Amino acid sequence: MKKKIYTLLFVLTLTIQVNAQQVGMFSHYFYKPMVYNPAFTGTTNDGTNAMIISRSQWTDFKNSPQLNVFSLDGNIMDKKVGLGLNIISDRKGLNNRIGGNIFYSYRLNINDDMHLLFGASAGVFDQRIDFTNALVENNTDPTLFSTVEHKTTFDGNAGLAFVWKGLEFGASVPQIIGNKVNYVDNENVRSYYSQARHYLGSLKYKFMLNEEKGMSVTPLALVRFVPNTPFQYDGSVTFDWQEKFWIGATYKSDYAVGANAGFCIHKQFYVGYSYDFIIGSISNYAGTSHEIMVNFKFGKAKKSEEPIKKEETAKALENTAYVKRMDSLQTQLAESNSKIKELSDKLDQQAKSQDQLKTQVQNTPVVGNQNSDVVTQPSNAQRSTEGGILFVTNKKTEFKDINNNSIPTKGFYVVIGTYFYQDLAIAEANRFRAKGYKTTDWVYSGPKGYNYIFMFKTGTKEEAVEKLKIAREAGVKDAWVQIMED
């Protein structure tokens, strides 16, 4: 007698589910989120996936829920577009629906680690209600039919997702169309079935425990809401090892505590199993609730099955890499020696040129008293010393810029050095700019073939004297003022 009472309660529960939790309850949502959210179509890996899920719920009751799903999905256009389909057979008591959907998703890249996913699916279902299996007290109830009634209806789902590194957030609306299916028999008896909109949200994050060994833990939260029905949520944690083996646990609000495990049987062939421990007073009469998942990946080898190097191969590669590194180091050493020799030759030439110029500078006319170190100026330069500062005057036409053009304006240049080689002059100018003297630059003297490095350029002699003090404070004791005239 007690079993019959629970059977009646079970039928009433199924009647409530017809108007409420119409979308099937999956335990393997963590493995294939596409079953709830079309935005995840073709995003789980590089290849194409064919998956079968078979779920049995409350097996001790007559006409207990039985859900079977076949899905196929993959991606194209450099993973920007996902395409898929599924075929569903879903039985809940008097209600049974068979049909399928076509899925589409698009990925919008924000940067290398962040992107948005948009998805939608559309399909057709045959919605059937078998009134002959109804357990009722009044067989003359006008809402009851004497035969099996079925109608064909359209189905639509929409979803979006945000992915950032190991974080995934998704939101979807299954049965977004919200159709109402009307049944009418030959005697004009009417009944109906409403497709209620479901609102689902999910949030998960993958924590890498050991990236080298491919060990990770992924918590996942899933919430479901249907208007005028209790709010539902799931929480799960899954441990995964290189996509070869996983084990996890789930709590389903006011329903069950579940456990699941799965492994790779051979290369790209996977099997998963989940079992729900029913909680509450009905647990003694409901029987078992469990789910089997079979998945096959093809098209591209999965990430965890990349060829593993054998010890001999690894050693051979290591030796090869060592030889390549040694060859590279020898090449770099030879190039360095060549550059050192080239630089040494340039420095020797620079020293010889400076010695030659010492003699030439002594013949340059001097105005006033000279008490500065020997510096390099063109042969027709006019020099004077004022307050310990050397002033050298030249026509600006004797100097060129980097493009061999004449200097455009006259003025006073605070010179901090001369170089025979242009690359050395550029390097020295860059060194002073790096120290904070951003106005440092260089000009080329045509008559003598030297490159003059100047730290400042001013419009008046007084400004040049003040700037020269800065140059000397920077460590250039023999800096002088070069005057460029028309």
C-alpha cells in the first residue's frame, strides 16, 4: 500500500515536471556544456566530438524518466565558428518527446586569453502524451484522452559565454520560444502542454595543481530557474589528470548527492559514469539514478595524447640540442671577436686622429688666452678663451646633419666630444640621452671629417655658458662652446 502511495506521488511529481523542469537533467554537463548552452558548441577541443548520454532516473517507478542524447559538434574557420547537432529522446511519465536541434556558435576574440561566445540552436520535436498510462481516480475527467496524443513543435535555445584563461561564465535560455502545444481529439476534448522558458547560469574555474603532470581541479556551479517553480542549483568539483582520468562529486539541491568518474579507454575513446544518491524520504522507494556517457574524438589528436618521448629519443634530442647550442655559441664567439677587432681598430684610428689633430690645432689662430685642453675644430676655426671656457667660431656651412644637409640655424652648441667614426658618435650621443640629457645630438664637420657631439644648443652666449656648467657637472671637463655663424 505504501509503495502505491509513493507511485501516485511520483506521477504527481512528473506532472509538475511537465510544466517546470522540462529540460533534461544531466550529470555530465561539466564534460559537454553544449547540452545546456549552445554558445559552447565546438569549443571543448580542437577535433570533432561524437557523444552519447543515457540517463535513468528513479528506476523503481513505472515510466520513470529516461533521457538519451546523441550529439556531434566541432569547429571551423580557425575555431571562430562552432557547428553541431543533437538528437534527444526524453521520457517523463506520460510525456515523451523525440527530436533534435542544430547548433551554431561564434567566438569573438578580445585578446589572446579572453573571448566572448554567442550561440543559438533551433530544432523540431514530436511532443507526445500517453494518457492511457495515467493513474487517476476519475476516468471521466474531460482533460484526459483515451489515446496517445502527439504534436510537432519547434524548439529554440540561445546562450552566451565569457571565457578568460581558466574562467568560464555562461548564461542560456532553453526553450526560448515558449510554445504552447494544444491537443484536440475527435470529440473536441482539449488539453495542452506549455514549453516553459528555462534560465540557466554556470560558472567554473580550472585550477592547475601541477601543470607539468597535467593535474587540475575544476569547481563548477550551475543554477536553474523556471518561473513559478523553486530555484535549483548544482555544485560540483572534478579532479582531472591529463584528460585520461577524472573523478568528481556533485550536490543537486533538494534532490541528490552525486559521484562521477571517467577515463580514456583507448586514445580518443572515453567513457564516463555518474551515480546519484537520492536524498529525502523518497530515497527508499525511488531506486537508482545514474548516467552513462560515451565520447569519441576524431579529426585531430587530443592534447593529452601528443607523442611521449621515449628515454632514448629524449637523449638523442638532448644531444642534438647540445651540439646546436655549441655551434651557435662558436658562431656568436666568432662574431664577437670580429666586432671586438673592428672596435679596437676604430679606437686606434680615433687615437691616431686625435694625435694628428693636436698638431693642427696648435696652428689655429687664438684670440685671448688659451688655458683649455686640446680639442678638435676645423682648420679655419677662430678660438678664444673667456673665464676658462673655450669658444670656437666657425661658419655653419662647414657642418652637416645626418642627411648631409647644412645646419638650418646658427647658434651656440655645447660640444662634449668628437669622434672620427659616425657609429661611435651615435653610440655616445645615445649614452648621454639615456642618462637624461635628451637634447644630446651630433653634427658632421666636412673639412676635417669629424663628428661633433653636442649636449645643448642655445640662442645666446650667456645661455651657452650656463649649459656648459651642466655638461661639466656631468663629467665632461673639457667641454667647449662651438659658435655657428652664417
